[in-house]
Amino acid sequence: EDKVVQSPLSLVVHEGDTVTLNCSYEVTNFRSLLWYKQEKKAPTFLFMLTSSGIEKKSGRLSSILDKKELFSILNITATQTGDSAVYLCAATNSNSGYALNFGKGTSLLVTP
Amino acid sequence: GAGVSQTPSNKVTEKGKYVELRCDPISGHTALYWYRQSLGQGPEFLIYFQGTGAADDSGLPNDRFFAVRPEGSVSTLKIQRTERGDSAVYLCASSLTGGASTDTQYFGPGTRLTVL
């Protein structure tokens, strides 16, 4: 059975800190790994990663995938209170590339 | 443009009742997905529509759950004889073409269903 595990489950940091969120996966016929940010209810798309070692970057957020060790990290530098949210990691496989298999998420709280 | 919309935003019902949850995808998106998110968990896949047809309903937990998309746009998730365990946030997502995993799924705000 495909599995996605995120750590830590929750994290509290001060504004300005840098955080690293982890996502490991065990997926048969792995195809892609995605990161979403969930504030209140709607997850919003951050990154999709399909190739190892290529960093994707958007402002203060960046992410990279390691297909040999089966994990991905999401980095947030110079955190702001608006970064407080649940960060979800999801994997897809080649059999049903559309069905996102999510981890439980990491709840990040950035304090002033 | 408008994103994915879902109605109602909250629904409270009694055990045994029937409920319908509606999803309006982004205009022009042919693929539509339903997920269910229980407290403290990530969303779980329920069903995927390509156009009007359910291409994959393997995530539906049992035959009390059914979904339709008659005109290839709006979708309705229907739950019969609701149980307390059905309480969750039901999320809908849409994507441009579906199928390929490079197609980004855009989520709606969800419907929080509470079964008393």
C-alpha cells in the first residue's frame, strides 16, 4: 500500500526563522510529489516535483526531491506569520496519476 | 478567473438523513475530483470524473456514497443514510485535462459535514 509520511506533525517557530519540512514516501511506480499549503480549508498548490535534485523555488519557499532516498523537503526562509498553515505533501503513481495520496500534514505556527 | 466553488460551506444533518454536496469547477476544466478530509488527516481520494463519466470511483468508502456530473461541469456528491463517521470536510478539485500527473489540481474551500 502506498504511504506518505510527513514530519514533524507540528512546529512552532519565531518570525524570521528558517524551517524545513520533511516528506518521505513509499509509492509503487512513483510519478510525482506535490506540496500544498492549507489555510482554513482549501489546499493551495505550491510545487510539483518529478525529477531528483532539481530545486523548485518560489519566493521564500523552495523544495527538492530525492528519488533515491524517497523523500522531499520544503524549505521556508525568513518565515512570516502569514506562513502559518498546514503544509501537505502528496504523491502520485503511474497507475492512477490523478489520485493524490496525501500525508497527514505539518502544522506550522509562526509567532511574532 | 473564479476558482472552484463548493456549496454549502457547512452542513449539519442527523444520522440517517440524505445529503447532497455541490462542486462547481473552474470553467473549462474537464477533470473533477472529490476528496474527504477527517480531522488531523490529509485528504483522501474518493472519485475522479473525466467529463461526464466517473473514470475512477475506487475511493468511495461504500455504496451509500455516489457522485454525478451529468453535464461535465457541476458535480454533486450524494450520501445516503448518513452516519456519524461520515463527518469530515469534503473537498472538490478540478484540473484542466486530468489523467496525467503533471496536471495541477486546484481545490475548492470544501464543505464541512457534521452528522449528529
